[in-house]
Amino acid sequence: MTAITLNDGTSIPQFGFGTWQIPDAQATDRVAEALDIGYRHVDTAQMYGNEDGVGRAIAASGISRDELYVTTKLNNNNHAPDRAIASIDDSLNRLGLDYVDLFLIHWPLPTIDIDYVDTWHAMEEIRGSGKARSIGVSNFPAECLRRVIAGGSRVPVVNQIEVHPYFAQDALRAVNAGLGIATQAWSPLAQGQVFDDPVLAAIAGRLGAPVSAVVLAWHLQRGDIVFPKASNAERIRENFSAREVRLSPTDVAAIDALDAGRRIGPDPETFAWVPAEEV
Ligand SMILES: NC(=O)c1ccc[n+]([C@@H]2O[C@H](COP(=O)([O-])OP(=O)(O)OC[C@H]3O[C@@H](n4cnc5c(N)ncnc54)[C@H](OP(=O)(O)O)[C@@H]3O)[C@@H](O)[C@H]2O)c1
């Protein structure tokens, strides 16, 4: 499986399985299906409420730990450094793991009264403890990245951001690359919106490949890390087939031209949702 080398010398499988909106009760079966199909990289988060289910699938898989890549993310109510440090133990307990491969600050929350640079210092401490092999960020605009790098002692290994054909994010991807940070593309299928697109359908029809695989191949050829989510084994398998699809420069240009600067998710500059409950 193609792997991307990160700025701390570790490597991450470029293709993974996303688990947002998979309830805990279903996460075990979905992740088990993904692992059975050949996925070796799973993306979860404290916010998703399914680390237990993900962990059960990992435990039952029998796959050796060093062949798996597991990411989780710090919830928005855990930005205070002491809470961040305690929360990784909770995540590891739920996942049934001794360490995660990657731990991310899920959202920068630049308008709340806890400075994400202080949170980053806690992330660095967590990495030092060995409970996360690598640390990174998610949804960080360029200015937030620069503040974290100026105020911290480590550069995030990844910035996980919304990227899909309608929101190609080339400016922020270039900033990431310039700082040595790999881009992870969340909602790579635009949460299902790509399936109604005539341009994508035409490319898929000509190549004899599913629309999902065409879009995911576009991400892979751009060098981004992806982890589409799907709710049944057929779709999980279909998405995995993207690794065999090769797009011509003409097809890539046609997909590039779909960029409309249109977000699906919240704007990280203003997003400030903090869950009240303990997670
Ligand atoms: N860091 C962040 O803030 C953030 C935010 C959002 C997402 N993420 C991560 O990124 C992952 C992927 O993003 P996402 O879950 O938002 O959306 P996505 O992967 O772009 O799209 C998932 C949607 O596409 C459908 N789908 C997937 N494969 C399909 C196929 N082969 N044929 C037809 N429909 C298909 C799914 O339907 P069914 O489920 O019904 O099969 C679901 O509705 C998440 O799971 C999560 O791990 C991170």
C-alpha cells in the first residue's frame, strides 16, 4: 500500500477508512469489513463517540499492531492542556491500544479563551510520553499553522482539512506543503455530493470505474491522504479500488475545474462549538 513519509520520519498509508457518523454499535462491523478488505489505516476521533467500537474491531482482527495506523483527535472540550493530557489515556482505553499512530487537535477554535498554542504544547508532551507516535492538527488555517510552529517545538505532521472537487483548497494545501506538513483530505467524496455530478459520471463511464474511485484517485494523484467513510462492505471495497485507477492529465484538469470554493463543513476561523458533556 502506498505510504507517505511524514516530517517526523514516520510513514502513513495514503488510503484509510473514515468513521465519522458511524455509531459506536456499528463501528466494529464497519471497521472489521474495512480491515478484511485490506485497509490498514483508520481515522476516528474522541468527538465521534466510536473509539470503543473501532478498538473492538482492531482487537478482533488479529492484525499485528505495527501493520495498523490509527488516528484519533482531541475533542473541542479537551483543549485545556491538563484535559488534553488526560484525554489521550481515555482514548487509548477505549481503543484498547498502548499508543495511537497519530493524534490531532481536531479544530483550532481560535475564538475561545484557550490558546491552541498551549494545547499544542500538551500534544508535544503526549508525543514525548509515547502515547502518540505522531502529532498533527486538523482544520488549521495558515495563520494558525504559523502560530503553532512559532510557539511550539515541533511542526505538525499533517493538517487534516476539508478537500473535495468542489473545495480543492489549493492555497492551504500549498501552505501545508511549504511547511513540510502533509495534507489529509476530509470529506473526500463531498459527503456523497460527487455522486450527482455529470462531469464525474462521464469520466467514470469512459474509464469503466465507479465515480467514487475516480474522485478518490484524483485525491491520490494530488498526493493527499484520504479516508472515505462508507456504510457497507460493497462501498468500502469500491472505494478501495481507487488505488488502481489512473487519471489522465485531461481528466485531472476536468475535475480541477469543478472547484467552486464551496465548503460543506464549518469555517474553522469561526467554528467554536464545544460539547458540554464529558467525552
Ligand atoms: N477533521 C475533521 O474535522 C473531519 C470532518 C469530517 C470528516 N472527517 C474524516 O473524514 C472522513 C471522510 O469524510 P466524510 O465521512 O465526511 O465524507 P465522505 O467520505 O466524503 O463521504 C461519505 C458519504 O459518501 C457515501 N459514500 C461513500 N462511498 C460511497 C460509494 N462507493 N458509493 C456511494 N456512496 C458512497 C457515504 O454513504 P454511506 O455512509 O451511506 O455508505 C456517505 O454518505 C470521515 O469519516 C472522518 O474520518 C474529518
